[in-house]
Amino acid sequence: MLQREHLSSPYTVRKASAYQPVVMKASLPNYTEQEIVVLDLVPDDPTPDPPAEKLVPMEELDWWENCNTGVIDPRPRAMVTFQNEFDRIYQNGGVFIIFSDGRDNQDFVLARKSEYYGFSIQEQLYYDNWSFLSTLSNLSITRDHGEEITAAREDWPLIRLLKDYLDGATFCCTFEAHRQIEKQWAVLATNKYGEAVAGYITPPEKSKGGWIFLLPRIHDKAGLLAAFLKNILPDLAPALFPHAEGQRWVHRNDYELPSVLEKAREISAIQDAAAKKVTELEKAIEAERNANKFLYDLLRETGANLVVAVQKALTLLGFTSIVDVDAEMKKAGKHAALREDLRIHDISPVLVVDIKGVAGKPADPEALQAQKHAFIYIQEQNRADVRGLTIINHQRLLPPLDRDNVTPFRKEILDNAVQLQLGLMTTWDLFRLVRGFCRHSWTPDQVKPLFYGAERIFPIPRHYEYVGIVKQIWKEAFSVQIKNGTLNVGDRISIEFPVDFDEQPVASLRLKDADVKNAIVGNEIGIFRNEASPKVKIGFSVYRIKSA
Amino acid sequence: MFKKSQPANEQSETRPETSAPVVKYQRPKILLIDLEADVKKALEMDGYNVAAGTFE
């Protein structure tokens, strides 16, 4: 269990715009000869009373602090007391490991209080909770809070160690090095805005100075420090670890076994090759994402970006004659705001397409506007073979599986769409259709006719025939309640998952513990399924794949 | 920002004191300031020469 050996507690005072004495009781055993100093700068909860009596009488000069926060933190006074000795430790190769907190702007003064003169301030004291080492005045330390911490990308043992202990870590401040220590400063980890939340200061050049490590709030400090002292620090500050060096020199390259060196080289080569491969894959992922950005845009965008994404999706599905109405109107010098977004002229009828991204579900005018634009086009072109199609990115701020994909359109809108011969589609369904098209090599003839339908358009290709739903599941099989058509051994079926379709052959059919050649409406038929395939769930829809 | 105080009932779960850990490595001399007691115990178990103190 955690139990604090020594508590460093600020103490509460009555909140007022007045000064109170700063009372401290520091205890640092044999501090002048220490070599590694580890500090936790986040104070404990304030105690109700000062830790000791005031050090000198009221009439003598002493530290006082403004009580405007209701808390007096005596630690800066103690830190200043030890600063010279800590500077000496640092300048002679000592190591400081600091679990950080933000820099406090406390109002300290050197003052006295007497009956005759009252309270008189002699000077302002510019010290704070980072005043234990003078070199730390070269760091900007800004109070900040968060738990998103990203280790630096460099493959360095300390960074690898820090990564292992970042689970549950938080930070209280960010760091920026001033010019004086810029060359010595390196970042170990950043917050989500790229600001340093952990870092280290290397020894000054041509000096025998030490190291300073600034760390965030690590949950397992004991584990981190033990690993740090065992695996990291002996290499950085070998003079502090005579026992480690005493055992380690035999492993220097000069004395090491050739076979060990060979293996070490192999490790290094594997690490280099893996790092190179990871970089290549990261670049490939980036390129892949950029090339298929329109698929992401179908799910998140609105306005012109969504129109571009839908146009790319339709082109991929095989439409060849798509008119960008906005561009067409601009070219003709007309106002495009009151017209449809796209027109598709591949076949008769012409499709007039309106595309919208909305935070909620589409209102009636948004869902039915395509039909209004279709009427305008009918009037303009004096032709009757024109249909409207609305494509909506509904609840676009939600991940698609969290959206209402069952009733994205109100029943009244769907009823109107039937009467008006208007197609209604969500971009989520368009996304799923594009995925299925690419994954299963569907042909344009199998998907393009869908867009000419009325009412809600689902992403089910024309060569899929609904059979029924999954009724039961076993380890290597599932049953389907046949509701439509027939199913035969040798057919191929497709199972509709929440995102994708999964196609498989029907190798055998089992009905009431007997092999059969076909199944008809009303049968609950068992179908073998490879255990390694994605797991089906009860209620999934099953389709028979009609042959070409 | 302040650390959370330890709940009182956790204090009673302290294990009985065992024999003092043996310092295996006299150097480096390590000073822990205002760290939890478990940190000192963990480093002492590893044989380090650890002292604990406070800026209070």
C-alpha cells in the first residue's frame, strides 16, 4: 500500500489580502553528500496548522506570504535554503529526477512586524516551488493538466522505459527551454498539442555536471525508478554506479565474447530493419488513407467536401456521366445555390441528386429537396424521365454504428418518397455499398440499378436474394430460418454484418440431423461455417448470391 | 494541485515490520524528497542506499 514516509504539506490560513509568516520544518538527511535526488513536487493536501513555531520573533526579518489563496506553501523557503548545496551536487555529476508540478507564482516578502512600526516589507522574494536548483530558472514551466501523453519517437532506452509507465500517467505542467539551456534540453514526451510534458537536461558541455530528468505524474513511481536506476542511469552516469561498472566492463566490446558481439549485431540489424519496415508501412498507410479519403469523407463531411466524396463513390461504382451542377452553373455564370448538387445521365431516367450532411436526422425539406430540383429540371429540359435522389450523411458527428440506421428518415418522408418516386439513401449505406463492391468484386450492373429505386435505398446488390435470418449458432455452423426462396447445396450465400458482407459457399445443408440437398421456406437449415471466419450473430440477414 | 490523502483504513493494512533491508550498494546515495514510502521500500529492496526527506 502507499504510505507517505514524510508529508510535505502546505497549511491553511484565513484567506485575506494580508501577509502571514512562512513556517517551515524541512528534513533532508545528509543532503550535502547525496548523489541522486528524486523529488515529487506535487504537495499533499494542506494541513490546518503550520508544521512548527515561527523561527524568529515577529520583530526580526523573516519570510512572509500573502494569504490571498488561503494556503501557505513553505516549500520554496526550504528549497532556497538548500539551493546552494543542490547546485553543488548537480555541478559535480549529481542526478535530479523530478516528478513535476506547475510553477506557482507565490507572493513572498522579507518583512518584520513590530508594535511600533506595524508590518513593514523590506523586499519582495522571487522564489517558487522550483527554486531548489538555480539552473531550473532557465525553463519556462507552465501549469497545465491532462492525461494524453505521447512518448517521443526516438528509439532510446529511456523513452522505451517511459512508454512502459505512461499508463495512468497525468501531467501538471509543460516545459520550454530558454536559450541558455536550449542545446542541453531534449523532450521525452508531449501532450496532445505537442508541448513537452517530460524531458531532460544533459550535462553542460566540457563540464562534470549532472543530469536533470523532468517527468510527469507516473502512477508506478517505484517501478519506474527501480528500472531507471537499474537499466538507464548506470550508462548515463557510470561514475555514480561503481558496482555496475565493476561488473559491466567485462561486457565492453574490447572484452566481450565474439559470439555475443555477433548476436548483439544481429539484434541491432533486426531492430534497424524493423524500424525501417515500420516507417515504410506508416508511409504506405498515409498514402492509402489519402487515396481513399473520400470514403472517410462520406461519414464525416458536409457541403462541398461531401459532394466531392459522393461523386467519387458513384464514379467508383461505375457511373460514367456525372455532372457537377455547381461547376456547370458557375461556368454558365448562374447562381448555383438553389440547384441540385449532381446529375447522373448514364441512362434514362436522369437522376437529380441532392447531398447533405446534417447533425441530426434530415428534416422534410432536406430529404425532399431533390424532388423539387427534379421538377425544375423537368421544366427546363421539357422531359419527363427525371428522378430525384437524396443522399444524406445523417447524425454525421456520431460514429456510424452509433447512429440510428434503422429509421434515419421519418415514415412521412418515406411515404412521400414512394409517391414521388424519390430515392433516399444514407452515406453510411453508400459507404457500405462501396466497401462490398471493392471487397467482393461486384460489377456496376449489380449496384447501379439500386440508385434508380424509390423510397429507402439499402446497400444490397441486385444479385443478392434475401433468404432469411440467422436463428442459431454453433462452433462451426449456424442455422438460417428460410423466409424467402430456396437454398441449395453448391449455392453461395452472403451474411450481412453491421458493416460488411461476408460471402461463403454452401458446402452442405443439414435439416433435422440429416443431410439434404435443398431447403425451402419454413425450414430452419444448418450451414457449415469455417471457425476462423468472422463470428455471425443471431438475427443477421442471409442472402443467396444469384449466379450471373 | 494537491495529492490525494491516503484513506485512514488503508493505514491499518500495513504489513508487520520485517528486518531492515540490507544496503547492497553504498553508492549512489539516493535522497527521496516528498515521495511515497513505497518508493523508498522498493529501492531499498533492490539494495540501494536510500534516504527520505521533506521540504516541509
